[in-house]
Amino acid sequence: MNSPLRRPGRRRPVAVVAFMAAAGFALAGCAPGGSAPSDEDASEAAAVEVSTELTSEEVTLTIADETGFPVTDVLAEEFTKQHPNVTFEITRDTFQNLTANAPRLLAGDNPPDLIRLPTIGEAANDGLLANLDPYAEAYGWDAWPETQLAPLRMNDEGTRGSGPLYQVGLGYSVTGIYMNTAIAEELGIDGPPQTMAELEEDLATAKEAGEVPIMAGDQDGVVNFVVQAAMNQYADKDEFLSWMFNEPGSSYNTEGNIEGAELIRTWADEGYFPEDINAVDYFTFVTRFSEGEGLFAFNGNWEAANYQEALGDDVEFFLVPPVEEGGDHVAMGAANSFSVAAGSDDLDTTAYFLDWIHTDPAARQIITDVTGASPGGDPALEQPTVEEGSLIANALEMAAQIGEENGQVDFMSNTTAGIYAGAIIPESQLLVTSMITGEEFVTRVQEFYENEVGE
């Protein structure tokens, strides 16, 4: 093979100073037009009677969560330790199934008190979600950065970014690229790529050496960490966000999105993905990278602790590089969003639990230790402690950098309730196996979107 490319002087960018203090607001969603609730919303919130005192009665809260994310188990255990009268029943399903089944669960006779819900959409319009503004006012959540809450609001027209608060995050994520540094060293790659062109050089080097350049899976759509990461570097960020927030007249079919999707098609043509990518689900993709397969894996901070445990010092986490060296970064990030069922029998207790997650020192430490994420909430609160140089520390540095560069965007899979299963998964499965072009991918997703939102 050709000698591996070496680029002297490539090093991870210097960490942002005082990143721990910044992490509290770095993961604020960049909502176009995001705003606090209107005066009308505020007056309605004030009219609702709530209690911020935890009940002394025996209560069991039910949580519907997705598989593979144990943070709710750890939080529930700690909350019950502090408040023995409150226990939990937690059920889990795949992200895809939970998204599809949420309306049925919420409309049932015994809805979960708290449910992992990536989209708001029809569930709010149908009155299935509790408006959390009364609790936000009672607990003083106005001390949180409003941009942290804006993506979790939706108005009567179905546009996110303003209107009632229907969700709260259990940790606030940032995504990037994990690199197996042992493989990189063998290939002569001396640090994370600083541009998209350097990333492509590294992919070609890995392929030529017989390594899997990008460990990914698409049985359940998770290759879209890679797909959107590429799109993010070419799309107009605010234009992309407007579409994700369902603003009237916005479109997915843009030159930037097409350019990013065409790049993914090129990577598929070059064989940069596993040959069995459409048979690989999230768990398998994570496991295979943890066992040393693949130079790169596009994923979120929620896997930082797991990858660190599996790979030790042989793994690094960094932001997806921009097109131009020295340019600002763009990364997906969002609240690990949960909604409270309007039909919950224990609204006050559930809201108390949500506030506790954002304010209790033990709970905030759990969020960071288990997920690698910022706990969010009031940025004046003491931040969790992390081991210097760990992947979790890297993730918090990345979050602060994205915050300073105003580079966070939502996940496109959160755009509507049906778009992930109905369009993004099946079309990406064709894209990453070179069955359709990037332009066809973008066009088909936009057509599904228009049918779903009625444009």
C-alpha cells in the first residue's frame, strides 16, 4: 500500500477555558426565533395550581424509556434512596418503537407519568402532554437559559421554539467522532482531522490498510449520526433548523443538504462503511467499535463512559471538523427529552422529580457520569466533577466550544413524529449502500415531510 499520510502538527484544539462553567449553557438549542412563553401563556401558567412540596404518601412513578440508556434507572435509584416513599417502574423499548407507539401509550387508561419523547407534534395538539409552564414558573426554571428550553416548546401552529413547554431534558447532548487512537497510530495518523478533507484522507488511509474506516449501523437508522454530520458542514445552519422546527415554507431540499448527502453516497461508493451496515443495529455498532473494530465512530457523548471503559487510553472524542480549517464547528445536540403525560395521576411528584434532576448535586453528577452530558439547568449551580483528560471531560469541552461558536443543531430525526421511521431510516439504508444519490435522498425525505405536515 502507499505510505500512510502524516500531517505534523495536527493536534486536538486547545480546550476552552473554564469549560465546566460554560457547560451549563453550551448545549442550549439554537432555536430560530426561540423565545420565552407569551404573556398569555404565562397568565395561563399562573392560573394553574401546583405544589412544589413532595408528597409524603406512597407513590410509584412510571417511566417509558428507550433501550440502551440506563440513566433513568440510576436516577430513580438515587431518588428513592433520598425519598423512600417514591418508587419507580421503568419500561423500555427501542427508539423507533417508542416514537411510533408514544401516542397510543399516552392516550391509554394508564399512561406513563414520564416518557422519552423525541418529538412533540401531534401528542401536544391532541392534549396528551402536560404543559409544564406552571411548574417552570413555580420552580424558577426561568433561571435556566431560555435557549435550553426553546426546542422543547411548541406553539399552536405546530412550530417549535416558542409556546408552552412540553418537555424537559434529562441531560443535554453533543455529538462528534470517536477515534480508535491505537488504529490511528498504526496508520500514521497523528491526531484528529482539522478539516473535512483531512477526514477523507484518513478514511482512505484506513480503507487501504484493510481497516473499517467508519464503524456504523443502519438497521435502526443510527448511520444518520454520520449523514447529518456531513450535511451540517455544508448546510445553512439556521435554514436547517427552521425546517427541523417546522417553520412554514422551510425546506430540507437545499443545496447544502444535497452536497452533504452526496458526500455520504461517495463514502458508500468508496466502501467506507461496514459491508453489513443495514444489518447492524445501535447496540451492535457500539459493541463492535468498543471491541476495536473501526477507525472512527460518529456518536454522542452518552457513550463516552462506555467507550472509555472498553478502550481505555486508545480512544479520543472530537468535534466533526469544518470544511475550512479554523472554521466554526456545527454539531447535533439536544436535550434527552422527556414529556409528562397529561393524564398522569402524579403531575406534582413527576415535576418534583424533574426539578430534582436539574438541581440535586447527586442527580447532576449522575447525569454526567452515566451519560457524559451536561446536566443543564441554572448555569450558576456547581457543575459535576470529571476526571481530567477523560472522554467525558472532552465532551464537556466540546459542548462549551459549540456553545461559544453557536454551532448546535437539533437531530433531523426529531423533526416530525413519523419522519425517522417513515423516511430517514429507509432512505438512508439506500443511500449508504449506493442505491440512491444524495439528491434523491434529500428529495424523498422532503416529500415525506410535506405529506406529514400537510404542506
